[in-house]
Amino acid sequence: MPIHVRPKAISVAVAAFFALSFVGMWMNQSPFTCCERALIGAVLAYIAASIAVNIINAIIKHAIIESHANKQKEQQRV
């Protein structure tokens, strides 16, 4: 069963946003700089997660199709 892309990508982006903002606070950056860098990181994390989930979905779909094709071949042999 394929994975829903948008909820997973949003979860990764939110986690990245907070992780990057905490790192920025820990490094004593200004709040604006922390927010700006965290926002850019969240957007990049969203894009990366979307691509990764789409790749995983393609692999899953290929495996499902191949499994059904193999079952049909087995049924035709019997």
C-alpha cells in the first residue's frame, strides 16, 4: 500500500524547522536569523521528503505489480 506523500513530508518539515531553530538558539543567533534559516531548512526538508516518499512509493508499486503478475503466471501454469 503506497504511503501518502504530503502528511509525511509535512511531518519531516516541521521536525526540521524545530530542530534547526533549536540549533540556532543554541548557537546564540538572533531570532530573525534562526527563523529564516529554519524556514529555508524546512522547505528543503519538505522537498527532500517528498522526493524520498515518491521513490519509496514507486518501489512499492513496482513490487505489488510484479507480485500480481507472478500470481497470474502461476495460475496460468496450473
